[in-house]
Amino acid sequence: MFVLLVLGKPTGLAAQGLDKTILLQGVGPVPLPVKPDIISTTITLTEQPEIILTAPVETGLPGSSFQTIGLATSRLGKGKLVVFSTAAYFRQPLVQNGQVQKLLVNCLNWGSSARPKRVQVWGGDGTLRSFLTQQAGVKLVGTATALDVTANVLLLNQEVTDTLLLRPLEQFVRRGGTLLYGFPPSSNPNAPGQLNRLLVQAGIWQSAYYTLQYPTVHFLSASPAPAYLGMRNILHSLRTHHYPTVGPWQGGELFGYTLETAVAQLAPTSPVVQQLRHTVYYNSDSLLVPTPERPLEQGKGPRYLAYQVQHRLLDKELRAHLPPTYQAPAAATFPGAVPAAAPRLTTELALPVRVGPQGLLEPPPGYRRPHSTGLYVPAGEIVRISLSAADAHRHLEAQIGVHDNDASHLATLTREAFNLTRRFELTQGHTDIYSPYGGLLLLNVPDTSTLHVVRLRVQGAVQAPRFERGKTSLAEWQQTIRHYPAPWAELASDNISLTVPAARIRALDNPEQLLAFWDGVLATEAQLAALPLPRRHPERLIVDQLVSSGAYMFTDAEKIVVPNDTYGCQNMLDVNYMQQKGSWGHFHELGHRHQFHGIDFSGLKEVSVNLYTLYVFDKLLHKGLYQEFGPKSRQQVAEEVTRYLDDAPSFEKWQANSSLALCMYLQLISSFGWGPIEQVYRQYRQLPRSQYPATEAAKRDYWFSAICAATRHNLGPFFKLWRVPISPEAEKAAAAYPSWLPPEMQPK
């Protein structure tokens, strides 16, 4: 059966929703796989595919669940496709489940009316084959390497690595065969599978994006797919000017990802892309631009949704052919315009190289670490970079701009919400670089590089305000540098780099004093983390108009992003304010950089981070343990602990409430001081990564044993009351120490 896709409403069987009726006939709740099996992300790119079942996703945040596709169908030529988002249904234990078996039988009957059905299997296990022959009553044919021309159905649940098989697979389906496909765990989750080259022709795409694992049994949902899921729903939203009001973890990212993937994978002349262009009145000369004065907001008219589509269409055009002199309409407001009269320079640079891991949260292998140049590339202008012959093969990269996080899923947009950076490989001779948005010029150096200095010549950039502690003269800063014309500036020391709007530093008289304070913060957090000094490279804090995580600030393996407001930026640059008040948010985000991510057990991400926050308040600012955003007094700690103990305490409650869990640590620090925590973290720092505890239980035992040894007390009763599980072996080993409980937990 062939489905013709035309502008307007879809036609054919899939459009009528009959696939779902047939496939789910007599089928009860279908269980989702549990760990270690996964659910990948299936995207429907056109109106032809039908979403049959969806998978619920719980993020752990209140009201933030969403759905992703679990099973979809489509057509290609005379044939059919049934696409599962996991291969787990084709092997034990799920293939032994009665509801899964009924669903598979329905898929086989829907796929072929032949009696008996001739089914070829690529992948799967003996349990699948037994089910097919003994319960589904099919005849297995063919081998595991070549298509059998007599097969009616091909059941595939392994990676297709041989591209020569794709053409025969396509012919098999187009001639009338049915493909039952279960997405297998990918050997490279960041690379789309080869089979997508076939699936995309049927309007389907699969990736490991949003790979999901379920610790306990959940079930697929047969309810109608939510409005943010699938291109058919997205096109309906466009036609009705209704954007599904969802947060970033309630489907907003899947909505955007579906749009982005469809525009990227479909031909510009495809019916879906043409519908997108027509519906949002796409014209690259008159695009919507979000600004603080006129933001784009979900649920307030069609502009928000039109912007989402317009930008993706433009981005595809620009990435296919980017005119070097093209200036994005949004560039003038963010990241900002460069005055036409600003001098374009030719300059020689010698940049000291600082790369390599330092035992903190690290980027993945192959990361190229950014180094500032103090220069800015104006939007739509060509800048030429020349390398020495010796450095031409060092895998160096020029980067324009620092705002690389996609924030398009946020409910309110006040600037261009997508990745604004551009990157260029630097080769022998010269390389011309350019960007429709412009931005600070960075040189990215592989983290494994042995270079000490990189020399380069830059032609056409403008000067950006940049102050380096211990190197830049205050007089030169005050008289000249802070007035350089670029719209973004940098303040840097050996330990920290602050990237901020230049307007924020025009009146800053003493960045030396400011950076001395931040160096003190970094040194204090490094002391608790037992981090060897000096640092191999500075921590990067970047100010942004949109914080893409949806949180107020966020930290990843490459940087910390803070908002461009009074608390996030203005206070950060006010040394008097910081010395008097401090900043829970900034100290907290820097704490994330210092946590022992491979040793801390589940539930500690937002708990142990605040040990660093409090350590700075206590040790550097001398303001004690009790602060505005944490428990405000020892009495409040006691009251919170009492409420917890009186209300069915459990480890799950402890893990879900970071403020409560922090009270447990505050009880220890209040009684024993910081010394035991410092001692444990020195032990953590000295532990080779190969010896990190391998399981959650082992991580809890390791922390328990270490803190008992450091306090020289048996904390078994303390952990037991808090309901933090430890093994009998660890508890027995601590029994030689005297038992300890804080006053509020002692028997009355």
C-alpha cells in the first residue's frame, strides 16, 4: 500500500488512525523495559507515520513528565514499517510477556496476510525464535546476513553497519514486504544509525537522544499522542496557531527536536518543508527577532511558534551556504553590534596554552579548550587567521562567540535562542572566518595538546575589553581598554574567566580587586576539594540573556552560565557587594565544578554541592554555616529533622529533598567541624579513578566508612535514623568507634 503525501490533510490508512486500532486489538498494558535496556527517541518527520504507543518519562521534577514515541507505523512503496523505539521487545524477558506477544502477533498479521507467514530474523535471541515458531505460527526463513527473497516480514533488531544492505532492504519494503524494527543500543549514541537512510524515506528518524532507562516497571500508553509529539501534531499546531504549552522537560525539547530534525533531513522541496514555509510566511528578509522589549512567549499568539519554524528554516539555508557577509537580523540586539567606525586590526598574538584535565567535571575526550584572544569578530565580516607552519597540523580551531546553548525550548525568549557560535578548523596558510551573529574570538586547543604557546596573525577583528589579573595595568584599563568597542568583555585570572556584556564594565574601575576576590573563592573551594594548585586552566563563567537549562544558573563540563540581571551579573562584578553579602548562586555553581561526581552516590548532586557553598561563606567570608538559601539556624535544622523523623522517613524522601539532606551534613559539621569533611575529600582526591566504588551501595558504604574514620565515631545509628542505607559489613567495621547522635536525634 502506498500513501501519497500532499499539501493539506494526510490521506491513506495511516491518516485514518486504523493502524492503531488493528495493532492494539486485544492488547493490554505493554510493559516498558527496565534497566539496563533503553528507549531511544523515535521522531516522525512527516504526516504519514502513525504514533501507536508512547512512553511516559518521569524527570523527578514535579509536574514535568512528558511522553516520547514507543511504537510507530508508516508506509514505503507497497510495503509497511513497524518501528519500536527499543529492541527489548524482541528478546527475553519482554518477548515472554503475554501482552508483548499479542502485540507482536498483531504486527505480524497486519504486516502480511500470507499463511503461513515467512519471517526472517536479524538479531534477537532463541526466545524470540521459539515464540515465532511455536506461538505465532510463522515459518522462519533465510540467514542472518542476506535477505531471503521469499520472506514476507523481516524482523530486525540489530545495527545495520553494512551500507550495501540498505538498498536491498529498501527494495524489500517497496515491493510489499513488512519491516519490524526494534532500535538496538547504539555503539555510538551520538551518531544516527545507518538504517535512518531507509527510515527517513518513510518519514521516521531514530536517535539515542533522550535515551531512557526505567528502574521499575512502567507501561506504554495507548492514549492519543500529545500535541508536541510527531510532525502531524506539529503541523496541526501551526495551522491552528496553537503552541502546546509545555516546559523544557514536558515535551518542549521534543517539539523543537522534531522540527529541527525534519527540516534537516527532508529535502527543501518536500511537502512538509513547503507547508512549514507557507504557514509561517517564511522570508529570510523579514524574520521575527525576540528582544527584551518584545519577547516571544508561549501561548500568546502565533509569533512564538512561527519563530521556532522560521529560524530552523533559515539555519538550514545558512549551514548549506553561509554568505560570509550575511548579518542575522538578531545580531544587532544580541550579541550586539560593533560600531562601523571601530578600527579593524591586524595583530600578532602569542597565546599561552592551558589545557588538560584537572580532576573535576571534565568534557568528553576530544574536547578543544577555548583560549581568549581579546578580539571580537563583527557580524557579517570576514576575519583572516594565519598560523605558523609548525602549528598548522595541531587540530586548532577558531570559535566565534560564546553562547552555544540552545534555549529555544524556553517559554519566554528575549534573544535569538539558538546556538550563536561558529567554528572553523585552522589549517596551513590562512583561514577566513565569519559569523552571521559575530562574537568574541576564541582559539580552541585540544585538551591533549603539548603546545605551550600558539602564535597567530589576525586581520579584521576589533578589540574587546579584556583585563588579566597580574598582567593588565589598571591605568591602561581605566583610560583605554574598558572603552574598546566590542559589545562583550572578559575579566580573567589564572583561576577564573568572566565573560560579560561590555556595558557592565565600562564604569568598573578596579577589576584587579574583583578578580582577587574571585580567586579567593576558587582557592577556598579548591581547598575543600583537595584540588592541587595551580589550576591547569581557569573556570569559565559566561553571562547570558537566556539560561538554556531553564534553571536560574547552570553548570556543565565546559562552563557556568549566569543570567544578565542584578543578581547574576551586576552583583558578580561588585566586589563590595560580594565581600559583604556573598552569592549563594555563584558559589553553588562553582561547587558543581568541584564535586566528586564519580564517588558521590545518587541524590547528592544538589546536596554535596552546597558544602562548597557553605565552605566559602564560612571560611572566606566568615559568615558561618547558616545562610539565606539554606537552613538559617541550628534550631531550624533541628526542627526540619524532627518533622522528617515524625513523617514516615525514607531514603527516597531524603534523596528527593536536597535541603533536608543538607541538614544531615550540617549536623556533622556543627558537631565535628569541617575537619572530617576535609579529611574525607582528601581521601577521595587520592583515590585512583579505577578504584572508584562501582555501585550505589558501594558508594554509600565508602562515604560512611570514610566519615566514621574521620570523626572517629560510629555513625551507624545516625545513618539508620536518616534512612540512608549502609551494608551490615560497613556498619560492623565502624562498631569499634563510640556511637554518636546529635542532640535532636537522641532518645528522649
